[in-house]
Amino acid sequence: MSQATPPLDSPPIKYRWHWIRTSIWVVPIGLCVAAIGLAVTALQVDRHCQACLLILPTLQIELDAARGLLGVLITSVLSVGGVSFSVTMVALTLTSGQYGPKVLRHFLEDSRSKLSLGLFFATAVYALVISVALHDGDHPRFSVIIALLLALAALIEFIAFIHRTASDLQADQLIQRLGTQLRQDMRRLCEVAEQANRLHGSAQWRRRARDRIPIVIRSGYEGYVQTTDIPAIAEQLATLEAMAILRVRPGDFVVRGAELFTLFKARNFDIDEGKLGIEEAIRLGPVRTPIQDPNFPITQIQQIAARALSTGINDPGTAITCIDWLTLALAEIVDAALPGSTVLDKEGKCRLLVTTLDFAAVADAVYSPLRQFSGSNLQVYQRLFDSLNRLAMCTDRPERLLTLRTQGERLWEQMERQDYPEHDRAPVRRRFKKLVRLTQAS
């Protein structure tokens, strides 16, 4: 059940906005529609406001010449628009092959490329409408000037588009954008933790759930969990006078018939299982999205690091850049409170128990794959220890320090199995000893 007036940061609004951002056709279609409106307005100005156009005395163009000029514009901008589309496809192909298909979503979210493509087609649509709508006796002045300005803007945007495409294909630029998105996701986790409707621990919830009758709610569909509307679920549970355990979270893959909820109803309250409505607050889809899944951008950056450290590429510099941005993202939460597992309704009663993403899970998602990818690369080992040391200096929470030390011990254990000369091993050993000192409080 969704809220009547969802806030701007609610999962349904976020999902629709994400769908718009990742759709290539929305911006071009919108610009084409705007171009039609602009063409109609320009024609009305030419036909009914000739006195206002005396400021443009130097532009005197015959009707046939105007149609010829507009025809040339249509042909030119459509040709260059086709080139823009081809460049976009080439960029997507190169990105998929070099950095992995999961990174393609980053380019689909880039509104500037869609703006470049849409501006060309909008200019062509504008010129086409003007050309068709011109009648004998018309004196196109204002409308022709607008067409020329649109064509000039499209050409300037095309030059900027080529520059942006060349920049976006660089690994450092791509990692920086993915890292920025991951930092924003980490900050949102901290914002959720600050809300008053989340408690840590499940003891209070379990006390209230005693003597209730459990009902298993299973999924009728399959796919990845893209969003979960936790506030809507909690309010629906309050309406049903029930409690529940949410068995899935964004990023999980659900098969048909898998358990979504375990619902706990009061013994004196009958619930029609076919009309619960709470399963509608879980949106499934064929792909993972970063809307509520911080592990997704982590996976994207990990994919770039894995390819950089592969035998065929062997580019530790790119992997080190990935480590730096992952470290920056972890720094957002290393000393911050994270969301609790118990969700309260508006009256402050425990309603829902969810699986939370704690720091240990995020750190393991970051460091375990990097440790496995690093192989025998000493540069990567050193930067991983540098990462752990930087984070250890940012917190004095014992459980966070223990997590960092555990990751360092696993990394050192793997490196110990490598056959390195002592002079190469010494810098890494110094970093490990520093990590041990920094985490002594654990």
C-alpha cells in the first residue's frame, strides 16, 4: 500500500525518477515536443507582431528562400544527429567491453548526451514544422532567426558532446562518478539512521511478537528487489494490527514462491491473505538498481578493478584509483550510526524487522573481492593497507576498529603466502603493524 501523497524521497518517486534518468528517449522526445510549441509560437509572432519585428530590419528573406534554408537545416542537423547517435553507441560498446556491462547504467544516466541528441532532432522538428506551416504571403523573420540559433546551439553542443564522450571514456573519470554516487548512498544510510522510527536490536520487537500467529507471504514474481517502501509497509502493518519480518532487501534476487515476509497476526484478528497489500511495497525488476542498494555501485567499481587486475590488462593504477574512491565512500560511515533493524509505526510501536546493512558487511563487500583480485600485486596490497589505516584514524568505535583489523589480518595472511623478497615485503609489513597499533582499542 502506498501513501496518498508520497514525499519526494519515497521509493516510488525515486524509482520513477530513476526510470526517467536511465531512459534514452525521454529527453529527446521532450525537446521535440517543446520545439513544436516553439515553432507555433514563432509563426504567430511572424504573422501577428510584424510591428514588433522592426528591430530586425536587416533580415529580409523571401518565402522560397526561407523554405530552402529550412530544408538545408533539416538535412544537416539530422545528419549530425545521426553521427551523435553513432558516437553514443560506440562509447557504450567500448565501455561495455573495457569496463564491464554493469557500468553502462552510468552512461544511460548521463543527461548531457541525451540533451545533445535531443537538440539536433528538436532543431529538425522545429524547422520541419515551420517549413510545412508557411503560407503564401508569410514573411518569416523571427521564426528563421530562431531556426538559425537552434542550429548554432546544436553545433556547439555537438562539440561539447564529443569532448565529454572522450573524457567519460577515461577510467579515472568513470571511477570518480561511480565513487561519488556511492558516497551519496552512504550518506543516505546515515540519514535513515537519524530518523526516529528506527531502533537498533530486535528484543523489543520479539517481545511484542510473542503469542502471535505467523503467516508466510511468498512472492508471485521473480527478479531483483529494486525498492522496498519501508514506511508504507509499517503503516499497513499498523492498519492490520500485525507485525512482520522482511526477508529480502534491495539487491536480493527473488524466485517465484520465495518468502518475502513472515507476518505475525494477533490471535483475535482475522487477515485476508489475498488482500494484504504489503507485498505491493516491494518492487521487483530484471536488473539491480542503485536506488536503495549501496552494494550495486560497489559492484560496479569492483568490476572495473577486477578487469584492471586481470592478466590480459594488468593495470594496477586503475585498481588503486578504485581503492581510493571506495575508501572515500567508507569514510562516510566508518564513524557514523547506521540504520537499526526495528521499524516503528507512527504511534511508536514496533512493527517491522528488517535486515540492515552494517559496517562489517559493507567493509567485507569492499575488501574481500579486492583481496581476491590482487593476486601478487604489491602495489595493490600497499594501497589496501593504506586504505585500512586511513579509515582506522577516522573512528574510535571498537567494533569498527575490529572490523578493519580483521580485514587487515586476512590481507596479511594472503600476502604471507606470496613469495616476495624481504625488501619488497617490508613496506607492506610496516603498514600492517601501523594498522595493528591503530586498532589496539578493539
